[in-house]
Amino acid sequence: SQTIHQWPATLVQPVGSPLSLECTVEGTSNPNLYWYRQAAGRGLQLLFYSVGIGQISSEVPQNLSASRPQDRQFILSSKKLLLSDSGFYLCAWETGGPGNTIYFGEGSWLTVV
Amino acid sequence: GEDVEQSLFLSVREGDSSVINCTYTDSSSTYLYWYKQEPGAGLQLLTYIFSNMDMKQDQRLTVLLNKKDKHLSLRIADTQTGDSAIYFCAESPGGYQKVTFGIGTKLQVIP
């Protein structure tokens, strides 16, 4: 069966520090991968999606970046965090087949102080 | 672009039925989903429906789709306190297309 892992689960970082959130998927190959952000009291905002290694599409301009160095690995990064980067970050995957069902990781809480 | 709208909050008494509503704008939507998010956790897929269906039932959950009005609803029968969560409506045109989510409806179940 397929599983998705993301870490760390909780992170408190000072403004201006770098960020690296990592996500891996097991039990499937060539998944579409996503990073979403859920700010407090708000819905889901799609940040990045990837249909293959090295292929990243950005949905919103920001100081975050994403990389996909391996088929089942998706990394969310920042060189210098802003206070507004605080939120709940969710990695997700889907096979792209009929149904387009997206499966989410457990999320990572980021607090920028 | 695509848009999915849903109310922010719903409060029901334990044992009553809950109905969470959603509207979407993309006429090419092929798949429509309901996800559940419990506090501090990721989203869990509850159910999905193809656009050529009017209704789908799964135990206490009933999904109704009015394609003409682009309206989707999720009915939870005999609502329990464990059903308290945020419920997200989502749609997709199918294929390798990204899914568009609504803002989420927070369901509060009063004992």
C-alpha cells in the first residue's frame, strides 16, 4: 500500500532563517506531488506541484521554493523565512489516473518567530 | 479560473443530520470530493463522486450532486461528536490536473 511521510511535524524558526521540509512517498511510482499551505483559519493554498523529477510548477509568487530530486521525494525550502510563512504545510500525492484522488501527509506546523 | 465555495461554519446537535454544501464554477469538473480534516492532522479522503452520478451513499454519508446548478452536498446521518472536523469540498476536471479545494466548513457537533 502507498504511504506518505513528511517531516518535521513541528518547527519553530526565527525570521530570516532557512527552511527545509521533506516529503517522501512509498508504494507508488511517478506520482504527482503537491505542497499546500493552510494558514490559520483559512483554506488550502496550492504552493507547488510536480509531475516528475526536476519538474516543478509554482502556483503563487513567494519566497518559498520546491525541488524534486528523486521520483518519490519532494522538498519545500526557503532561504530566509518571513513571519507570513507561518502555517500548516501539507504534502500530498496522486497517481493522476481516473479520480485524481489526492492523499495527504500528516502535515508540518511551521511557526516563524 | 476554477472556484469552489462553501460556508465556513456549521453547528448541529449530536444525533441530528448534518448537511454541508458546496458550489463550484468549473463546468468541466469531472470528479468531486469530500475531505475531512481533524484538528492538527492532514486531510483524509471521505468520498468522491463522478459528475455523471447524482448520488452516492456510503454508510452514514450521502453525497448529492446537482450538476446543472454546480452544487454538491455532504449529508452525515446521526452526527456524532467524532464527526467534528473541517470538511473540504474539492473538484477536478480529471486527468493530470490539479484539484481545487474549497476553504473548508468547520462542523461543530454539540453533545
